[in-house]
Amino acid sequence: MLAMPPAVSFWIALTATIGLIIASMVTGLRRRRRLHLWLGPLTIVMLVVTVVLTEQLASRYDFPADVKAVHLPCAKLGGLMALPVVLTGLWLWRSPRARRWHRLAVYAWLLAVLVAAATGIWMFAHGTLRA
């Protein structure tokens, strides 16, 4: 079995993650609950896969310390912000009162993920591929 290069695996995972984020948002906003209950968790799992593949790809690069020092806290925050999304999602599953809190958690998580992605792109733009 042939293994895909890390960059190809990463781009496939990133594309799938973006698609799942969009699908989760659409089904959530349209209150298509059954589908959303599958897509939401699948989105979080795919994000984890993408992060793991990003780490594998990043291990082939050298990054300036100051740039990395900006990105890492942003990336960690993006990951941690998934917890309120999951917790409020579970709460919403049991109680409609949680809808506002879940929506707020999702928007905060999306903002954190966008910042993490932007600083990640910035970091890779300043990185040097190891020989």
C-alpha cells in the first residue's frame, strides 16, 4: 500500500474539515437536528485528524520562534474552544434552553479556528522545509 505524502493528506483532511464545518453550520441553523447530530461530532473528529496531519507536516519544517510563539496559543485556544461546543451541544440535546449558549459557543469556536488557521498559514509562510 502506498502512503500519501503528508501535504496531500493534510489538504484532503483540511478540505473535508471545511466542508463538514459548513454542513454542520447549515444543518444547525436550519434545525435539521438528526443530520446535525451526526455532522457536528464528525466535524470535531475531522478537525482532530487535520490537526494531527498538520503536526506531521509541520515536523518537516523549521519555523521562526517568534512566529511559532504567536501561532501555538491560537491553535491551542481553537482546540480548547471545541469543548464548550460539545458540552453545550449535549446540553441542547436535552434542553432547548441551551440553544443560545450553543450558538455562542459555536461562533466563538469558529472565530478561534479562523484565527488559528490564519496564524498557521502565516507560520508556514515563514517556515523553511528541511532538507
